[in-house]
Amino acid sequence: MEAYRQQIIIGAVLIYMIFCVLTGLWAMKRTKNASDFFIAGRGLGPIVVSLALFSSTLSGFGFVGGPGLVYSIGVSSFWMVVISSSGYALGFFLVAKRIRMIADLHNCISLPDIVAARYKSEAVRFLMAITIVLGVMGYLATQILAMAVVMQAIMSGTVMFADISLVTCVVISSTVLIFYCVTGGIIASVYTDVVQGAIMMIAGSLILLTAMSVFDGGMQEATSIILADDGEAMMPFGAAGIMASLGWFFVFGLGLAGQPHLVTKMMMNKKIGDNRSILPMSLFGYIMAALLWISIGVIMRAAVIDGMVPPLALPDDAASVFLSVFTNPLLAGIVFAGLFAAIMSTSDAFLNIGTAAIIHDIPKAIRGHSVKNELFWARVVTVLLAIVAASFALYSHFRDATLVAILGAFGWATFAASIFPVLAIGLNWKGATALGAVTAIVSALIINFVVQLAGIVLPYGISGGLVSFLTSFVLFIAVSLLTQKPELDEDMEAVMDI
Amino acid sequence: MRSKLIYVIFAIVVLMAGIVIAILLAEPVANSGGFAHPNFPGMQAGGDGMGRLAHIGTLAFLFQCLLQTLIVCLCALGVAERHRSNELWLYLGGTLIFSVIVWWQMYAGHQAFMQSGNTNYFMGFPVATSWQVYGTWFSAIPLILIYSLGFRKFIFTEEDEEKFNQLMAKQAEKTEQ
């Protein structure tokens, strides 16, 4: 079997991609209007929503960057994972019920629709849509690039595709992504998410079992090797220190309720009552899949320190080296399919919300109505958005890497800082005002941009994301308290009382 | 509690911001955010744990206590005011105490390791790290249980559902007109 390692891996990835294409064709028949395209007509069952929710949370970053972070900074990065129970709980307590009710009452198909209805403000809608578009470009570009890099690494291991170029890999992977997103919209996206989520859970648990068998003494031997080398790296705050760790707890924990690609999925379930089962199922799935993040990172750091494996060229190589050194080809095939699943499940969610922002929200904020024939334009813009993001990813890769870094600033932390107060607090506090919302979004964008562009490094590992989040949070409440309490529509008043 | 809860949340966030400012202004410590590992490129090391916490340890401890409190208060904010019963506050208070104990055990375990250089292990990790990995994960599980098991009591009661259905019916009537 070992002799056919590359072929088995390519086969697993190919089967997965064929599945995505077929799902797109199937979902196309069920996509009849813009509501179907963007929010699946609010008709999804709890298992589908749970799997879609957690698989979108754990992007390619979780499968590639996560283990790389553990390799690089030790336990510090665990904080991004262990906050999941608090993060999901907050997301459901603060957002899930009311976003679903408002979506129903106001026929909302996007997050900017929700905030526009809540604040009766087109300015808030516009700023939210712009934040989403900027974030989507950054996220999509990095995800497409990651997908192409992994594909190139897999394909170049065979004789036939030894010289395959990165551009070809971008074209192949983007084509599959575009195909099922364009044909089936969010319906294809969430149903592929179901399989993507299942693959990620299986991959996570199998990898944990493999990781525990690498050292005779199991995980304890691995952690004791790291501890002997550098005590701090294996202690709760890791190499990055206590404030970096707690900052991640804050930004990733609270911030989950401010991620547009996740909260949008909370609008898609058939019944509000399903939320009670969606929450535990999503969390369970996330934990299972995240086992990969922790176990690969710990084992690879210990293996390198122990001399079992030579030092990695890049921390992000941790997952691929682990798979090639410690796993059998079949498991490697499943995990690589899982990796594509993780990347695609996040990418399709971003393509969807980005398209909604462009054809629905920005025109509505400027002209008072969205484009005619939304379904047609949704498909066109999905293609264009993916092509622009792919071109942007390639340009950044070959010409100017700082571009991706700049838009990378519009990652999790910016979404968290700009969206969490406006959405999660705003849906639960009648005193929140449009001016408070505008102030929070603008301050979050400015601080994150300045910190990123100026390359500011704060003492004690404090991140710019934490500073921007705290600032926007404080400003949102303070400005809302200082401005006149808004008069809510009767139905919004009623929703906020429920 | 309706009028007060947002003020409590605001006070907590302001205090947290104050702590972050105090830490930013604290006496700097070299390599407080880690440094390049001397032997393995791509790896970071933490080095002197005691030194890194010398000026900010207590502030960081308080920051996390406030964060745990904030999480519980935000969950309460997500519950309609009339469902914020004593029973709910009891559950949320219990969750807060549990999560603060986990955090305290983690912090104290780390301190003990820094002083002695020795540690026991629990399920594959040093004890302090086990509190982080398993404890932090589990400390929010009560919130999941409150939401899922208490859904019809605190989050979306039969009465709430009825009200929402009436709202929808009213909306449908308006649309037809």
C-alpha cells in the first residue's frame, strides 16, 4: 500500500471533488430563487445546520495553520480551540434565536439585512456589507491559495504531475469550488458541508489515535519531551505568554458570534426549536475535528526536539510531514480530503456572503433596492468573486505578498470587533443605536488596519485584535448610552421581548 | 435587572480595557511574548515564566476572571428579561464559580510548576495544562446544558413560540393587504 501512497491520496481527494460537483448539480434543481441561493429558503434540518456550522468554523487554518501554531508556539494556540464551548454557547444565547426570528419577519437573506432591520439604518447596512466584502476577499484569497499549495504538494509527488504549476492547481481547485457554489448556491454549500464535517470528524479522531501511538509513552511522553526542552511551551500560556493566550480566548471566544459566515447559518434552520440540538451537535463536531489541531502540533514539536524528525522548513509543514511520516496512506488520503473539505467549506460560505453583500446589500444601501433578477446575478457575481480572489491570491503569491497580509487583517479579529457588538449585543439590547453601531464598526476597521499596516507590536504579546475588540465594544455601549434611545418598530420591539 | 445588566456588562468591559492599558504601561520584560528557539528554526520558546509574569501576573489573573464573568453576563443578556429567574441566575452563577475555579487551578498549577520545576500529569498533559485543555472546555458545558435542556424554560418557551407565530401571522396579513 505504501508504494501507492500518492495515488491513494489523489484518489481520495478526487472522489471528494467529484462528490462536490454532483452535489452542486443536485442542489441546482432545488435552487429556485435568491432566498434558496443565499439562505436555503430557511428550510434546513438540525443535523445539516450543525455540521455546516462547525465545518465552516474550522477552515483550512485549523488543519494547516493550527498544527503549525502548536509546533511554533506550543500550548498558547490551544486557547483558540478550548474556547469553542464558550464561543458556541455565546453565539447561540445571543444570536441564534433572534437572528432567525428577524430573518423570518423581515424576509432577510443576509447579515446586513438583519442589522438594517434592527437599526433602521442603511449606513449600518452599508458598513456591514463593506466589512464583509473586504473580509471575504482576504479570506477567500488565502483559502484558495492554501488549497492550491496543498494540491500542488500532493500532485507533484507523482511522475505524471511532477511539474504541475501552482496556477494550474488554483484553476482546478477554484473550478470545483465555483461549480458547486454557482449551481447549487448555499444548498450545495451546506450539503457538501455535511460530508465535509463528517470527514473532518473522522480525520480528527483517527489522527488522535495515530498521534498517541507515535511515542511509546503516548501523549504524555510527547508533552514531557517538550516540557523538558522549554517548560513554558508546554504550560497553559505557551511560548507566546499569558496575554497573547487570554487575548485569543477573548477574540476567538466572543468573536465566534461575530463571524458573518457562521451567524448567517443560524438563519437557515427550519424551526427555531432546532437550536437546542444544533448547539451541542456543532460543539461535538468541532471538538472531534479540532483533535487534529492539537495532536499533530504536539507530536511534531516533540518529534523534532527528540530528533525523530528533522526540523521543519516552515511550521505550517507540520500536518503534511506528520501525514507522510506517521500515517498509513489510507488515513493520509482521508485527512487530505478532510483538509480540502475544511478549506472548501469555509470558502463556499464566504463566497455566498460576499455575493449577497455585492448584489443585495450594497445596492440596497445606496439605491434603496437590490438588483433585479437576483438569482441570475448571484451566480454571475459568485463566479466573478471567486476569479478575482483567485487572481488576487496568485498575484499576491508571485508579486506582492503584503497584499494578502493587509486583507488578512480583515480576518477573524476584525469580524469579531466590528460585528460582535453590533449584532450580538444589538439584538439583545433595545438601547443600542445606529450611531453606536457605526462607531463600533469604523473603530474596529481603523484600529485593525493601523495595527496591521504599521506593523505595531504591543508588549506582553497583546494583540491588535484584542485592543480593537475591546475598543469597539466600549464605544458601542458608550455611544449608544449617550445618544437618544431609538424608537423600535412594533415587531422588532416584540422580537426583542421574546 | 433589565436596566442594570447592560451597565454591568459595560463596567466589566471598561475594567478589562483598563487592565489591558495597565499591562501595556507595565514595566516591560524582555521576550515577554516569546523568542526564537535557539536550536529549532520556526519554533518559539517561552523561557523565564516567572519573569514574564512578574509585573502583570495579578492583572492577567483578574482579566480572565472578568472575562469569565462577562461570558456569563452576556449569556444572561441573551435570555429575555422575564425568563431571567432566580433559577437561571443560580445556574449561571454556578457556571461562573466552576469556570473561575478551573482558571484558578490552572494559574496556581502553573505557578507551582515555575517554583518547583516539577509537575504531575493528567491524561497526557502536565496538570496545569490539563486544567486548560479539559477544564476550560468543560467549564462552559453547563452553559450548553442550560441552553439545550432549559430551552423551553429560558430561551424559547411555548408562550414565546405562540407570540412569534402571532407576529408572523400579523406580518402575513400586512403583506396580503
